[in-house]
Amino acid sequence: MIVVSTRQRLFGSQTRRAFFVPAARLDSQTIASSLRLKSSIEATKCPHHAGQNNDPVKIADSVKLVNVPKLPFVGSIISQHSGMSKWDFTTSYDNWYENHKNFGHFYSTGLPGIGKGLYHEVYVLTDPNEMMKVLRKEGPLPFGPLELQWPITEYYKDRKEAGAPGGSAGSGLFSTGIEWQKYRRFIQSDLLHPAAAKGYLSGIIKASEIASAGAPKHAKNIAEYMAHSSFDMFASVAFGQFPGIATGESDQEEYNIFCKSGLRGLGLLLPLITDPMEMVQRKIGIKSKLWSEFEENFSTAREIAHEKVKLFRTRKANDQIKDEFEEMSYANLSIDRQISSVGQEDALTEDEAAEMIVIGLVASVDTTSSLLNWTLTHLVLNPDVQEELHKEISKNVANSGVGALTGDCFGKSNTVYLDAVLRENHRMTSVFSFNVNKQNIMDDVEIHGQTIPKGSVFVLDSRSIGMDPSVVKDPDVFDPTRWFKDEVEARRGTPAEVLDHPLYREPFSAGARKCPGSRVASYEAKVMLSQLVLDWKISIADNNKDPKPKSWRDIKYFQGLTIQPEVPELSFERRR
Ligand code: HEM
């Protein structure tokens, strides 16, 4: 069914014509039923975007739903049948872009592990304003994509049934329902509010100072280094402690194991959920090799983190909280909350509260390290950008009066370039291949003029337009100036302003389930990058082994849960 929308909107105008040449891979019926829009203004005058002539946004014509062929159980993953790009964890970014090229701005496809029903149906769209309609219908008990990670939900289900510590809490947080609300309220308190996140900033700065000193030692294994740095920073938030595992000199070996097993466990999620046979085996009680490996690694990470929380709690009970960092830590505040709520409806048990801290620790390593690994990769591939960033940070440090990073260095007006660097990283190499995955739980929703039934699954493809050469000039060039105020102003009123929509801006999703660690994670990324660039001139090592990568396109990557690049061996030259 095709419904033509005549409302004025960002996408589409009367004059727009087919933007993408219909792919040979599509069957003729699909092509006939697909009405492409030209996704952008032409790149003419402006170096970074098209539409510099400030033409008013044209009256919208239609974006039409394209039905990608689907089969029961496997959805659209058989590319010879569906025309979808082959599901490949080493080319995820390009796969989504290819699908966008082939199917346009609004298509219904079948993605096992993400979609719903026999065909795993998912609606993919690029227009954030349309996605906002879905968000408005998410209701008070919204869906969250982590629920789809069946290895996690099944893992917690087993623990809940066995009465194991934290089983019910994990199960509740990764569900949709009143239980979710209870655990979500607990986990986000003392974390998500801007003031709460800011309260952890001095600890994050201290952790990053310690971590930065260890950078050269890990020049050959930056992925591990960034995982350890991410752990160190979140340990400062969670416990107000500074294990310094990124220095390579910490004697707390269990944290290395925590990071390794946490990363390995989470890295198996996508391979597990996208293989329909894995779910079938789980349902009939067969433990596949992959599932067993996931379970083992996830358990190891959780057990180490639980021990850590237990130790903290014991020290707290014995009045051994030693300084202001520990006093103001997330663990201390949340244990106080748990104790003072005993006897109230919705109170969490000791184990449940501990599980919330454990989940935070597990969630903080893979995600933050992906963001750091990619951004650092862009900084070494683009020395001019690194220099510009160094200038901004040095100025802030000079103004701080103490010759070091302070909380004031991260006020919005002081981080214009740093923010632009992170925004540019998000445009090109986001932590996830898509960031907003929602359901219209409350009601049917009209998307691009088409009524989509209540309870459908939607994915916002927030990357493809930003990589489209007709919207963004030289999309493979890392250019933070695209996000400067005057550029944003110049885009206003043109179809390219879609790039500045809040749903396109960062990798933390939106709505009531938006990442509860988002503000802390943002600070962590800003602080760690600042500290590294302040301390070191960082470049790609001359190891004479491999040809030096010249562009992000030369960097291999793999998608597990997040997308992690293979950062090349680096060289660190001390700046101060
Ligand atoms: C760069 C770092 C991070 C990124 C990109 C990221 C991204 C995300 C995204 C996209 C979601 C799904 C939101 C939704 O359901 O719509 C999410 C959920 C979540 N994140 Fe993060 N995250 C990061 C760091 C953290 C940290 C540091 C924590 C520590 C507390 C954390 C804890 C969680 C939890 C517990 C959820 C599930 C929330 C729920 O279902 O209600 N994340 N994150």
C-alpha cells in the first residue's frame, strides 16, 4: 500500500527525483513500488553540505515504504533472495549504507534478532522526525533493544529461576514492564542527571591522568588499553577508586580478567542473535559452543564485579570509606539508597542493588572503548585535527590556573572543537551501526503516510545520510568543522539540517530508555581524549610491517555488540 504524503517535511520535494539508481538486485516489483526521493540537496557551493544557496525547504513529496522480500525464520538475511546486503560483521557500516542505497529512506526488512514475528519484521527509516513519532508512542514502559539480546535475557532468566544473586534484577532491567521501571529508576539515580554526572568529573580526570601515563606501553594493543582506561574511569565513578589497570602496573589482575571476559562475552552477542539456529538450540536445551562461551565469559565478569561490590559494602559497614571520592561514588550513594528504602514498596534487595552496579561496570567497557578507539584512530589519521584539538585543550589548561585538566575545561563553550571531533566520529564510525531502535507500543503510527500497526519494530538508520556524498562533501574525510555553528546555521532550512537533529547527534538513543550512563560516558570520552592529546603527540607507528593506513577505510573492524576498530600500532611522543 502506498500513501503519498503532501506535508512539508525535511525529505522530499516536488522536484526530487530518483536519487539512487534502482539496484539491479531488486526485483522489478519492488522497484516499481519504490518511490525514491533524492535524499539531499546537491553539493554545490558549500564545502561541507549542499544547499548553501539557502533555498527554502521544498514541499515534500512522498517517501514510500519498500517491502524487502522476507522468508519465515530467516527474514531477509539470504541476500540472493532479498537483495539485502550480505550480513557481515566486518562490513556493518557499509552494509547499512548499501541497504539504504538499494531500498531508500523507508523499508521493511526481516532481521533475525532484531525484528518481530515469523519474518522478523523491522521498519528502517532515516528521517528522525518520523522516528520521533514512534518515540512518542513508546509509552511509560518502553521497549529497549537490549531486550532483543536474547543471550542476556536468557542468561538472567536462568539465574532468576535458580534464585542466583542478581538474577531477578538483570531479568527485570532487560524486560519491558513494571519490573523494568523499578530497576531503571534505581540504576539511573545518581548517574543520569547532569549534576550527578558532573559530580564524577574530578574522579574521571584523575583516572584518565593515571591511564594516560600508561599509553606508550600499550602502543601495540590500543584496544586493550582503551578497554582498561574505560574500566579505570568507570571504577572512579562506581567506587571512587583508581585501580590504574591501564598503566600496566596494577597488581589487580582480576580486573584484567573482568575486562577481557566482559568484552569477549558482549562481543559474542551479535553472532549469537543473528544466527537463528542458536536460538533454536537454546530453546531445545542444547548448549552450543558459542552460547557456552558467552555464558562463561559473562559469568566471570559478573562474579568479579560482584566480589568488588561486596568488598565495598563490607568496608562501608566497617566505616572504612576512605576519602571524598569513595564517599561520593555511585556505589556508596546507591547502597545508601538501597538501605534507606528497605521496607518500602519497590525496594531493592542487597543483591539486586549490587547487580545494578555490576551491570553498569559491564556496560561501561565495551561501549566507551569503541568510542575512544575510533576517535583516536581518526586523530592519528588526521594530524591537523589532532593539532587543532591540542590547541583547544592547551588553552583550557592554561586558563585553569593549575596546569592540568579541571572540570571547568569541559564547560560547553570550552569544548567546541572537542565536541565537533566527537560528532564527526559519530557521523563516520558510530559505536553501533544504528543507535535508535524502538517500538510503537501504545498505538498504530503513521510513518511517511503509511499506517504501521501498534507494536512494530523500528530502526533509525542515522548514519547513511551523513555518509551520502550528495549531502556531505567528501564523506570519508574527517572534518570536525562541519559541526561548527556557522555550518549548522547554513544548513538550517535545507534538507541537510537533518544532520543536526538530536536523534542524529550521539550514540545513546533517546526516550525513557536512553542510556542511563550517557552523561558519564560522554565525560569519560572527552576527558580521556583530552588527557591523551595533552600529554602525547600520537601518530601511527613506523613498524615497517604493514602499509600505513591513510583513511578510516583502511581500518578493519568487527561488530560484536559495538563496532570495534583494529587500531594500528601507535607511537607516543611526550608533549609535556
Ligand atoms: C560510549 C558509551 C555508551 C554508549 C554508546 C551507550 C549506548 C547505549 C544505548 C544505545 C542503549 C540503548 C538505549 C535504548 O534502549 O534505547 C544503552 C542502554 C544502556 N546503557 Fe549505555 N552506552 C554507553 C555507556 C554506558 C555506561 C557507561 C553505562 C553504565 C551505567 C551504560 C549502561 C546502560 C544500561 C544499563 C542500559 C540499559 C537501559 C535500559 O534498558 O533501560 N551505558 N546504552
